[in-house]
Amino acid sequence: MTQTKATGIWKTTLETFRESVASGQSAPAGVSVAAVSAALGASLLQKVLEIVAGRKNFTGDREKLSALRAAARNEAACLTRYADEDVAACRGYIEARRVKATDDQLARSLRKTIETPLHGARSALSGLNLCVAAAELVEGAVAADLAVAAILLEGAVRSMLLCVAVNLQELPDDEVSAECKEIEKKAVKWLASVLAQVSKGTRA
């Protein structure tokens, strides 16, 4: 049993996690990697907001800034949890198949491999929306970090939605498919908004 399997992603070193991803194990894989990336993106957003909050010359809305800091912290925590939950969901489904579980049991375990990345995509999208709001408050060199956070979150959204789509081939759900399309459209739009705002500030 690897350290990652025994204790979870966040109780290991980055090197151990990288080795687990590169191994022949079924998990951690795409969703967990995307969730970790998104958690780091949300954490980077939080860093940007903390730096802005510490500036004595900040003249923007401090109440809004405080709310964004708390929201970014919350999304980072959620995404942290989803990274580990996906490992458990994936291994649970594989175990159900190995022991030849009933059709209902297989369906329930497969459903978890759809729900977890969907939750992760929703959370990453919320983080990306926070980046949109933060773009109005962030100036200077840290604007580049805000853009990086948005890029990480948008990439994670699309990555997790791809995994949802693949698993939906085994357990179709029109409602989930429709939601995934809407989430992706918003993610693309919101990333473009952040990058445009950051680019505008850079040229100013």
C-alpha cells in the first residue's frame, strides 16, 4: 500500500503524489490531478487577495475584498476534499467490479465517479467566478498571479467535465450532460473576462 493510498493526497509529499500519479495504479488520476490543480489555483487567488488586503494604499471596497478572501479559502478547502474523494470513488468502483457486485451496487459506485468530478467542476467554476470579481480590485504585479489562478481553475473545470462525460457513457444522464455544457460555457467566458481585465491593467 502506497503512502498516498494509506493517508490521502494531502498527508503526503508532493513528490509522493507525483509518483502515485505516474504509477500504474488506477488512482489518483485525471480528476484528482485536476482537483489538486484547482485547489492550488484557489489558494493562489487567496494569496493575491491577501497581498491586496495588506496594501495600505488600497482604496477599493474592503468589505468585498474580505468576502472574496473567505470565499476563496472555502473553495480551496472544497477542492482539496474532492481530490481525495475521487480517489476513493475510483477505487470503490474498481473494487465493485472486482467482486462482481450487483447491477445496483455497480451503478451506485459508478454514480460516485460522476458526482465527484461534477462537484469539483462546480467548485472550480465558483473559484473562477471569484477571479472575475477580484479582477476589479487587483492591480500591479500580482495581477499576473490572478490570471494564473484563473487559468488553473478553468483548465481544471474542463478536465473534470471531460472525465464526467466519459463516465456518463456508462451511465447516461441528460440533466448532468446539459449542466456540464453550461458549466463549460461559463468557464470559457469567465476566463476570457479575467484575462482581458488583467491585460487591460498591464497596458495601462
